[in-house]
Amino acid sequence: MTVHQTLLPPGWKRPKGYANGISARGRMVFTGGIVGWDADEVFASDTLAGQFRQVLENTLSVLGEAGAGPEHIVRMTWYITSRDDYRAQIVEIGSHYRALIGRNYPAMAVVEVAALVEKAALIEIETTAIVPD
């Protein structure tokens, strides 16, 4: 069930894999910057796509504590350390996204940064979800 409305101005092309804007109503749930380590704070992967999958699993675990699921995600901000790695691994990243999040495409931004606080981290994502009242 869709809990939000995608905003697409008339005449605009539909973006692929994200939304330009979202309108939603309900209880807001936020995550901090989630990285791709496990519950023991160990990075099992040294690839962007591998860490991305773990970030999504971690994000869904945190959202689940508030009764939110992937269908409630309305905004994500991704911080990546390499745009080149992102582009080279986009097929695998997309596959992980669809497997864990499905066909929910929230408002998103992807930002390349020089480094993240966790030295081994290749990606960090902040997420906002809205759970219906």
C-alpha cells in the first residue's frame, strides 16, 4: 500500500529510481547516518554494493523498531566516497535496492564526499519514513 503521493509536475519526465518530491501524512521516523557494518560494527564487505546492501538491511531494522517498513520510506540521502564506484556498481546496487525496498522510489539525493567518519565506510544513508496515523 502506498502511504504517500509522488509529486511530478506536468511535462516533467519521470525520474528513474527516485522521486523529485513526495507528499505524505503520518508519524515521522528518522534514521541517523547508517553505514554498512553489521550489529558488531564489522564491515563484511569492502565494495560499495556490498556495503549498500548492509546499509539497507540496517535501515530496515531501525525502521522496524518504529513499525515502519520499506513502503513507508519517503526520503533518503546517500553519502558515497566514490561516484566512479557508484556508476560501476549501479546494476548490483539497483538489484539490492529492489530486493529489499521493492518498487518504492522516495525522494533521494546521492552526494559524493571525500570521506566518512568510519574509515572503512564507502556509503552512509539517512532515511525518513512516514507511518500512516
